[in-house]
Amino acid sequence: MARGTPLFGPYRRAFAMINEPLRRPRPLRASLVGLASDQADSVRRVTRLPNGTVMGGSRHSHDHLREIALRLEVELDRLGCGLAELSPPQLAEVAWRIDSPEMFEFAMHLDDGLRRRDLKFHDSTPEVLMEISLELVAGPAEASAD
């Protein structure tokens, strides 16, 4: 196509769609990811739920994490809210109610990390939340080394 030649037909429409700026940013979605690493067989275990994903592990570990995730789904339905609407202290309360000490510890760690950074949960970026989350597993020095 020569320089200055107008685009016609379907090419013009496709070009306009590709170059059209996004009208609004894609909304971010809160999600919990449960990872189990004690898998001894070659079976890939993945359970997707509205508020999270459970991946890996032996059958027993995967089933345990899936059960916690399902209890979380039921509790969120009962409360009439989504995961993104809960602050870390509220998530800790839900974790206590569904008998998940691991989720309780995570929620408290997230709350502490936000306080140390003088941030509010709903004003935080996904990158900051991921950094705080990784500190629980790797420790503060290793998580910020990326």
C-alpha cells in the first residue's frame, strides 16, 4: 500500500480497533492462589474457583487446599461480597471462621506488611501486594531482591 493511501473496508476497521486506545483500564481482580509442593506422582492437579486457584500437591494436599478454598467461597457468598472487598483484617476473620490457620497467618502478614509501608489495602498496587505475599514465603530480603 502506497504511503498516504486510505484504508478501506475491513482493513480500516481492523486498523482502527488495533490503534484505538483502551477506554478504561481492565479492572484488577483479587485472587488467592494455593500451592502445594509435595507432589510425588505426575498428575497435574488444578482447581479453579471464582476467588482463587489451587495448584499442585499430592491428592491429599490438593484436596485439603481445595476444601479450604470451597469454604472460603461459601463464606463469601454468605457475606454477599467478593474477595476484593475484604480488608486483610476482615480476611483474617473469615479465615478464623472457616478454620484456616494458614489463611489467617497470610491475612495478618499482609496487614502487617501494609502497615509497615504506611499503605491501605485498597490503595495498594498488585506489585506491592505480591511483594508482601512473597515475604511470607521467602523472607523480606529475598522477596525484594527481584
